[in-house]
Amino acid sequence: MSDLTPRQPDAETTSGSGGPPALRASDADRERVVEILRQAAGDGRLDVDELDERLQRIYASKTVVELRPLIADLTPAEAVTAQPASGVTVRPGEGGTGTILSIMGGNDRKGRWRVAKHCKVINIMGGSDLDLNQAELSDREVTITVFSLMGGSDIYVPKGVDVHVSKLGLMGGNDVELDDETPPLGAPVIRLRLISIMGGTDVKQGPKLSRAERKRQQELRRAAERGELER
């Protein structure tokens, strides 16, 4: 005879008030909270130990309810599931970086910098790293053309912008990693045209992380997958 007694939901998947089950956290939810904590640490509102402790709890969390307390003292809790806002400022007008030239050397653009409506990046036996997460755009739609000969670029585009990529690789390649999330209506547009000959350009979404930050996040993800993190 089968047991018809209804199975009680796990405590961790309920809202805690006898209501419906709490919403499960997605990878995107966790990454939004990680970014909020990272920015708070950069602003000096969290020290290294606090950041590490909260990161462990993030990757061990299974529901949105568990994520909210981790940023309650830093930003409104609704930010956990809100559409990520772009950190890019659009100020229409002339000016801005229109050409970045790297020949047997390299260039970095990060922090606050202005991007011209049409920006050309030329890498010849060299490379350029472009972090657009805090950039100022000179138009709601900008085009960045990257030509690489025996060189390449790393480009970091912010969340919440509409990114369009066209690419051509000859004896080289271009790697593009963008989120599946649909950008908000009316979001700024960044068009990337990648041409690589015996070289390549990588496009990633989100801020550029240090090697230590990338390594730590990878370790925490693997530990969470193995169930080794305490919640």
C-alpha cells in the first residue's frame, strides 16, 4: 500500500511563514549579489574577511530569501532579482576616445573614460584591454571596431546594455561570452566589430576581475557544487 501522506517541503525552500515555497535562486541572482558585494568592498564598506564570508554564503544559498540578508545593509533587497542596471553613462556630444593604437605594446582603458561614437582599436603584435563598465558613452549607440594582427583585446561590457557583436577570424579567433538576459527597453547599444588575423579578442560581461578574485570565485563555485559550503 502506497504512502499517501503529503511530503512536507524542506525548510530551506519555504518562505518561513507557512506560505508558498521561497523562490529558488538562479546563477544570475547569485552573480548580481556577488557584484554588489564586490562594489561594496571596493568602496571600503566591506573588508576582505567580510567579503569572503559572504561569498561563501552566496554560493551555498539555494533561495532568493537566503541571498537578501547578505546585501540588506548595502543596497535595497529588491536588487537581488531586479534587472541589472547599467553603470554606463550616456552623455551625447563630441569628444571621447576615438582611436586606441597598440603596436608591439599594450593599452588599458578602465574606470571613468569617454568612448567616442565610433572608436577604432588597432592591435599589431600588441593588445588593448577595454573595461566599459564605468565608461561614458558619447551616444546612445556606439561602435567599437577592433582590428588585431598577431595581437588582440580583452573587452568587458557592463550588464544592462544591448551588445551586438560581429566577428571575423583568420588564423585566429574571437571568443564572446554574454549573459542570456534580455537588456531593458531603451538600453544603450554597444556594437563590437572584431577582425582578428593570427590573433583574437575576448568579450566578457561584467567588470574585469583580478586573478585572485577569479580564482576565489571558481573555488567557491566548485565547493558549492560539491556541497562543501556551510549555509
